[in-house]
Amino acid sequence: MVSPAIICVDDQPDVLAAVRRDLEPLAALTQLLTATSADEAWELAEDSDASGHPVAVVVTDQVMPGGDGVGLLKRLQADSRFRHVRTCLLTGQATHADTIEAINVAQVGRYVEKPWQGDRLLQAVSALFTQWLLEESGEDYQPFMAILDQDLLREHLHRGG
């Protein structure tokens, strides 16, 4: 069984620790990785992919020194290795223009506003992971049952997936 990566990006260590805590239930079956910048997240994505652990989901803040979240998401979309990664913009500082660009250009899958509720963030990332696993990975979903969004799984199976 492949251990896919979920990469969380925020320049504030306390925020990153809170995101990791909220997503900890996913860590049993995935590699839950953290980065403090867009560049560090890109390196993690490349390293993870090169070592046989596909990147399934990226959760990123928008406003960070040295590169913003939308720029990271656009970079992922432009690279064939990461085109199918599911993405979440987790921010309280995105402008209207940032949000439009995230949706239209970077094809962000979810937008979660800070401050967030832990259970809602976990549900959003679980849904993104489920979509990636069922639609892009080619992996058997059964080993991941404990962390999948059950409603999305039912829909997928009902459609004959």
C-alpha cells in the first residue's frame, strides 16, 4: 500500500501545529508533512513524489514571505507530476482577486477561512483526499476506509466506480 502525502503550509509555527493537530487522524495512513514556506512545500512535494509517495492534498496559507499560496497552487497545476493534487486554501487574508485566481487558475478544491473549526478542516481535507484516491491514484480504497469521506465513497460506488 502506498502512503500518499498531505502537505500543510503556513509560515506561522503555531498555526501549522494547529493544522497538524486537526489533521492528525489522517496521519495513520498518510504522510502528514508540514512546511513553513511555498518553496519548502515545493521541495517536500518533489521529494515525496521522487520517493514513491504521491502528493494527494496540499493545504496552504495565502500570505507568506517569499511566495504566496496561490502561486504554489498554480505551480503545482502547471507540473504534470502534481496536476491531480487536490488543494485547499486556508487563509484569512486572501483578497477578492486572490480568491478568484485560486478558483479560476489554480483550481483550488476548498477554501477554508481562518480561524477555522478543526472538525470542518478535517472533513474538508478528508473529502479532498477521498476525491484524489478514488479519481486519480489508481490505488485500492479499502486500506484507507478509516479516513475516507463516507458520503463521497458511497456516491462513487453508486456510480459504479
